[in-house]
Amino acid sequence: MATLDTLNLNLKDLSFINDIKSMAVVGTSKKRNFFFLRNHAENFKGKLYAVNPVIKEIPGFDKNFIYPSLKDIPGEVDFVFIAVPPSKILEVMDDCVEKGVKLATVFTAEFSDSGKEEGVELEKELLRRAKNKVRMLGPNGLGLYYPKSGIAWRSHFPAKSGNISFIAQSGGICNLVIYGADVLGMNLSKVFSFGNGTDIDLVDIFYFMINDPETNIILCYLEGIKSERGEALRKVFKFNNRNNKKPIIIVRGGQTKTGSIAAKTHTASISGENHIWRAIFKQYNIIEVNSIEQLLATAYLIEYYGLFELNNLAVLSSSGGYGVILTDLIEKAGMNVPPFSPNIQKQITSNFFTLGTSPKNPLDVSAQVFSSKSVYKILDLALADEKIDGLIVDMPSFYFNNDHSYRISFDPSYEDHMIEALTLGHKHHKPLISIIKRIHCPEDRDRLFKKSKERKVPVFEDPIEFISLLPKISQYTRKKKLIEKL
């Protein structure tokens, strides 16, 4: 495997993370209702210890695994989660060094993030006490979520692991991404909330994820980077382009003057100039999006369909007007809604039999939407056209309501046939993206969303959520192919 000169770039070795077998929560307290201990105990697969100098019993936790200090634990401790006041943090770090801890999450805040000189100095001393022996996430961060090992700082985090990883300084945004990915049917490999980045920072985590065999897609919320780490970040991005070639998708905070001030207050980060970041993202083929929702949606599309290039799209709608709106949105985004090839057009036309419909692209099936077999055939033909790269389908949720008055006729197999039709993108190896609007019958929409998720069909409520992302993924894919030829 290709590597960088990690010593020259001051990159930390984090490969041990995939082999964490024991951990301790230091500072678990009755005042917080043992919050972080309970959450980690939910799924952790190794030995879990509680550390508190005065507490002898914790409800629901084996008292044989409660110790007054790290040094009193008889076995090895690979990872610690530290939630003690700033006045106690140096003592705990000394214990971590003596115990041989490999990784520590420092949840405690009020260091450089406070903007106060005493906080800055305490952070420097904390790093000095770690002696480059204990790798540290934070302070002012939530650390590591690793479902494969069961490491999770909050309850009800998904226990199933996948191949998507996420980096952020902000723990709150990490929570949004973890829960949000789960709703979309995506399983995460790892999430890092690195807070102030005193020891382990953005560059270290990027390099780890690029080389991590358990990560295929890298997501990031970026507030900034220390100026002296800029060149190392460039080299890590370049390394990814030339070697492992994993998609990196970033949403950046602090782009405005007020946002930049907020970012510095949040994690003591310097956001930098917008034009510099844009140039870096362009040079190293990084997908930039504008929100956490877009970040998740981009990963959602890649996870379900892989990398793709879309130039020409077909549209199918039960409303001619909505088909026109979709066509406008697609073409404004720089893609096309072209006529079908003559042979395909002829076959599609032969499958239209209802008045008030249009067999041309965009396809307006109108009331023929109630004939699931004909919709299946029309979608199959449209995707078979060599001119068409993908297809967007608009399906109002009320057509799937069990109240028969919504339909011209009732077919008990209608819903299953339509879900099957939406999977045709996988048959043709072309993205088929469905819109099931939030308008009316929300319970039916939720049911359809769950069924579609099981079949790996992406569903959105609004075309604005994804249409602008399609050219970003396409541009990334085209540039990736060019880089691979070099």
C-alpha cells in the first residue's frame, strides 16, 4: 500500500482504533445520571470500566467494574472517555499515560474554545502531559463513534456498521449525521468529533480514513484548520487522489464574516478565505455541498447507486405540470431532458393507452399511473434507452392510500408492483430517484419510504433536495476517471 512520509507531515498513527477492546468512562457521575457510561454500555463489545473516586455502585452496572482511578483497573485500557472538570483534567491525563491508554476523548470544555488565556494555557499543558504517548480527541469534543466495537457516546446510536465515515469538530452535528444516516438506511463506519483538535486534528483523521479498509466514503463538516497544517492537508488530499481515490464530501462552516466569528468561538478554529478553500476543493476533486442535509443526500445517492455521470435524464410524473417543473430544475442545473431515441419512443408510445397522457420526455402518465404494470414497462423502456443516463419519478403518496376512493380502481398488488418498478434503476445500472412528496397522507409516505429503503431506492420529498447534487457527483466521477488515466 502506498504511504506518505507521515513523520515529515506530523501525521499521527491511528490504525490501533480498529482494534479497541477495552475502555473506561472517567468522571461518570450521579449528577448526570451516569449518562456517558450508560450510553457506552448499550453496545460496547469489550470490557467497560467506570472510574469515580467516591461512587461504589451504579444502577444496572456491575460493581466489579467500578474503580476509584484508572491506575486501579487491573487490566489494559485502550480507550478512555473523560468527563471531569477542567481542574481535574491534568491528573487524569497523567493516569492515562501511566496506564498505557492509547486513545482519550476529552469531553471537557473551557480550553482554547473559551477564548481565555488560562484556557489556552491549560490546553497546552494537557498536550504536554499526554507526552505524545496518549492520542487525544478534543478537548471540547465527543470523540469516537465506532459501531463495530460498540463505542457510542449517545443512546440509540445504530449498532450496525457500514462503510461511510464522518469527521467534524462539532459533536452536535455528529449526532445529526449519525441519526440522519440511520433514517436514510445508511450504516456508518466511524464518526470523529475532535473538538479543538489539540492533538488529533482534521488532517490526521483524513489520512486515517483514506487508509481505513472499513471506510469507502468520507464525509466532513469543516470549520477551519490551523494555518501550519495547510500543506499537510493538501498532501493528504493529493495522496487520496493518486492512491485510494475515496470520495470526500465536505460542508464548510464559517464562510461569512459572522459565521467565521461563530466558528472561532465554537472551537477556536480559523476558517480561512473562501476562494482558497474553493481552489483546494477543485484541485483535489472534493465535492462541496451547502448543508448537512445535502451532505447526507450526496452520500445517500452514492451509497445506493455508486458513482455516476448524469447528462441526460428522463422524467415520469403523474402530473404534466409537475413534470414541467422538474424539467426546468434539471436543465437549470446543467443537465438535459432530451427526446427518447426513435425506436424507444415508438415502444413507449405503444404502452400509453389513457387520454390526457404524454409519451414524450418528460413522461406524463396522468391517470394511467393506476396501471402499475404499464408504468413498470414504461420505466423499463426509458432506462433501456442508451441516450438516457438516469430517471426521476414523481409519485404522490395519496395514490397509495388504502382508502379506495383515491383510486379509479383498487388493485391489492398495486403498491408492491410500483415499488418493484422503482428498483429498475439497479437492473439498468442507472440512477432512478423517486419523489414522494410530503403533501397529504404522511403515513403512506413513511411506509413507502421504508419499503424503498429496503430495496435501495432513494426517496426524496422535494426535488430541491437532490437535483443540484447530481452534477456535483457527475463532475467528481468524470474528474476521477481523468486522474486515473494520468
